[in-house]
Amino acid sequence: MNRKKINSARMPVYRDSGFELLNSKLTAETFRQETENNREPENYIYSRYRNPTVVSAENEVIKLENCNWALLTQSGMSAIDTALSVFQKGKNTRPWLFFSEIYGGSISYVESVLKQRRGIDAHYFNPSGESYILKDFEKTLRILKPELVYVESVSNPMLIVADIPALVKIAKKADCRVILDNTFATPYLFRPLECGVDLVIHSVTKYLSGHGNISAGVVCGNDEQLLKKAIEYRKFVGHMMSPDDAYRLETQIKTFSLRFQCQCDNAFRLAAYLSENKKIERVWYPGLVSHGTYEVARKLFNTKGFGAMITFDLKGRSKAEKAVKRDRFISEVSESIKLIPTLGDPDTILMPVEAVWGAKYPEPGMIRLSVGFEEYQGLENIISSALKKL
């Protein structure tokens, strides 16, 4: 078959499992380059190694994060696994420190994979109330002497914003590498690599994709040596993103900043509304002065926005009454605001906190909202109507 170049305006979807190499000399040279881990190869070998559609989407992420390289993976968890693998040795002689307020799946991964299966000496750093105390962090590093610190820019579901530049400065003085999950803040609000973070990860499933129809993660960095290790690990364990998802991502990511700005604006207005509603006990949102890390968020995000996640607690005289009100509220809004266990979708969705976090956050009236980019007034009307019926 005579294959000619088509002048498409978009990168095609290359579903090839393997790519034609034409002759022995080219084969040897291509495999040599693959061993050297060139970021964007002249020729491709096998889609588990690298794929041109995925590379094209990675270049879009590089522009967003303002980084030297980005590696897309099949999920947020595979991005976490890839990033952490970079620092794993035959036997790690120094412990790793994880902030306790990180994604629950990350905690489960630390406990069941890193500690039990890989023998990593992992510890946790806890907040004091609703913020992280820098002096406590510095003391923990001095006592524990960890090799690695893992933190999220904004925690889930209490939305604690970490003072990343200050934390990185302390960590570097203690000879620690820093990995940051920037999913909630996104590169629109904050670019962690610019303040010295070693690796940044995102669950691309969330805001970078933003349409709730792909599963993906990404690891971003500047250090070429870390890139080599990350590429090697992704290749060997099969964490490569699918070309079809990469094609959708490259299309969706072009509207990311517009979508996310709208989501931030909607969340800011909705948080202000909820904080004044008499049916609400408390609202957690970094853009409210009442939030424990408001000043940190204002400094870190440079007033561009405060994210699109809100957690609130319904009023009630007892936990039983709060549980009844929670279930009634979820039922009342269910036609428009679905209960879906994710975030970053185009439409506003919710999660009951106690049902997911259990004993860690046992308040039955707490609900987490992932605010979408729909028309704001309609969203407020739906929530207002539901609250009036409680």
C-alpha cells in the first residue's frame, strides 16, 4: 500500500503496537537511541516504549507546566508510581516522608505497596489544625532525616494549601527531594517546578482533561537524569497512556485555562453564597478569609483564583439529623448534581465525605463539591432550592 503524508491539522491517532524500521542499520540505531532515552525519538519502536500521539500530547503539557519534559501515564496512580519509582533503590537507607493530607488512594499505595511490598520506611507529617506549621516540618526533617518528601499543593477534602516555596526551601536544606501532586491547583494557579520541586504529578483525568472521559496521569520535571529513570520504569511496567486518550487530551487541553478559570470563578461565588446560608454549619474553601490557609493561598496563587473544590458541613442538632439532611440534599440535587467519585468534570458533582473518608472525617453532614463550568446562577438556584427543603 502506498502511504502518503496527509496534511492534517492535528496529530493522528497512532494505534500501532510496533513501528516499521526498514533495515538492520536503522533498527540498531533506533534501539541504541531508545537505550539512551532520548525524549522525542526520530523513529519509534513499540508503543509500550513511546508513541507519537502520546509524545504530541506530552508537548502540550510541557507548555502548561513550563518544564523540560512530561511523561503521560494511564492514570493518576500510575503517575504517582512512576514518580516514586525514580527514587527507589535496592534498599533505601533513608526514610520517606509523606504529608498525611493527601489523596486516600496515595495513602493506601504507601501502606500496601511501598511499605509492605517494597520495604520503604515511610512516615507521615500531620497538619496542626487546618494548616501546616513550618517549624514542625523543619523539626520533623531534622529528626527523621528523610530522603524524599511527598506533598499535595491543596489537600483533599479539607483544602489545606501548602506553602510550597517555603517547604521546598526547608527540604532542600535538609538534602531532601520533593515530589508534589498539583492536581487541585493545576499549572494555571501554580507551577511548582519553578520553585525547586523535583517532580510534579497530575491526575490528568481531572482538570487537564476536564471532561470526565479519559483516565490519565502525568509526571513533569526538568532533570534529565530523572527523565531517564522515569521513561525506563514506564516502559518496563507498562504505564504508557493509550494513543486514543492522548488524542482526546491534546484536543481538550487547549481549552484548559478557559475552563479552569470559569470553574474557579464559579467556586468562589458559590463558596461565598454557602458561607452565608443559614442551613450551612461551615464552608472550607481557600478563597474564604475564614479558611486556615487563606493567606498562603493568596500568596501562592497570586490572586488568579483559589481552585474549584468546596467542602461544606450541613447544620444539624445531631449526627443522625445531619445524615438525614445530607441524604435529602443529595437526593434533591441529583437531577443536576450527580454523586460521582471523581472531580474536575464539566458539570458540578459531589461526594459525601464520611462515606469515603470514614473515621478520618466522620462528620455525616460534610459534602465535597467539584464545581463545574456551567452557568453560575443556575447552579446556585439548584443548591438554594435543595437547601430550602432541608
